Amino acid sequence: MRVILLGAPGSGKGSVGDLVRSAYGFPKISTGDLLREAVQNKTPLGVQAASQMGKGGLVDDAIVLGLLRERLARPDCRAGYILDGYPRNLSQAKDLEALDGGRPEIAFLIETREDVVVRRIESRRMCPGCEAIYNVITKKPAQEGVCDACGTALVRRQDDRPDLVPERMKTYHTKTEPLIAYYQAKGVLHRIDGNGTLEETFRPVRSVLDRVLHGPAESQAKP
Ligand code: AMP
């Protein structure tokens, strides 16, 4: 099974992906995280990616595909995986088919209003130690500015700079939105309202996954 999470930056894909991972045990692969790790480690791909990420655009398909290919080859992906932030354009969707086609897939489009997305991006903080995500309004750490899990000081992600948000939204509308029609045509797209709390957003995702993975009886048993 492949679970694809589509949505604007800040729509809640990553948080929903974390809940899917906890509930179903599939690893969550965020190409943004893979890229940030490569940038931090100054790998050759990371050095190339850094300047593109710093402008709010997309990193070259070949770079992202290289990182994804390595990650999908790991044994934990054999039974399935969750993709957060990939594909981001039609050619990546085709790359994914070529890399790992034939696998059953479900795509969730997290639909979140632009004002909500902008507010979430502005209040998002990240732990550079373990990549845990916080929000200074809705998901505060116990001690201000410090990661609950590993004690590292929280930072704002480089690409969450407020001045980059309009460009990232434009990139989403022009490059990523065409994927909605692509997955709709494949008959695997589910639209999810992402404006509420994380629990409210996750509920319909869980119903769909329970139905697909365990059959209708199981999904009815859960409220
Ligand atoms: P994210 O954490 O998913 O918001 O990604 C952060 C940044 O990494 C994006 O603004 C892009 O510059 C880059 N990025 C992440 N995933 C991809 C992808 N699939 N293709 C191209 N660039 C990506």
C-alpha cells in the first residue's frame, strides 16, 4: 500500500502522516525532511538542493528522485509507505509509477483554506534534532522553545520564512495542483477537510484506510 498525501504547504500533510504511521505502522517519507537532511549534511545533492529550497520553488526532479529511490529501497518500505510531499508535479507522479508501479495506492488531498495555511506556517517550529514539529499556538512544547522528545532548541524551518510563503503557494497552485485531476482520474483520490483540528482531519482518513485495509466491517466498528 502506498498512501500519498497531497495539499498545500502547511495544510497538515505531515501531521496527518504521523498519525497514519502510528495507527498503521507504515513509515512516513517526507521528501522535505530528506532534502533538509541532505542540506544539513552538505551532501552533493544537498548542496544543489539548498538554493532551490531557499527560493520557495521545487528542487529538481532528479535530485528528489535520487533521495526517494534510496529511501524506498530500505526494508521497512516493503509492506507499504506514506509519502508526504511527493509527488509535487506530474513528472514526479510518473517517476513514482516507474520506480514502484503496480502497488495499490490511496491519495488524500488535505484541503485547507489559505488563511489557515499561512497562520500554521508562521507558527510552525521544528526540532532540528529529531524533526518533531510543534506549533506555538496549537501544539506547544512543555517548555517554551525546547523539544519535548529530545531537549533540542526549536527553530523555524528555513523555508517557513514568511517572505517565502507566497512563492511556495504559487508553486503549489501551478505545479502540484494538477495532481488532483491525475489521482482523481485514477480513482484513488479522497478529499479531506483540513481546516479543523488534527483529530477532525484524521477521522475520515482513518475511515478510508480501515475500509481499504480491513474491509467495511472493521471501519464501521470504530466511531
Ligand atoms: P516540505 O517540507 O514538503 O514543505 O518541503 C520543503 C521544501 O523542499 C519545498 O518547498 C521544496 O523546495 C522542497 N521539496 C520537498 N519535496 C519536494 C519534491 N517532491 N519535489 C521538489 N521539491 C521538494
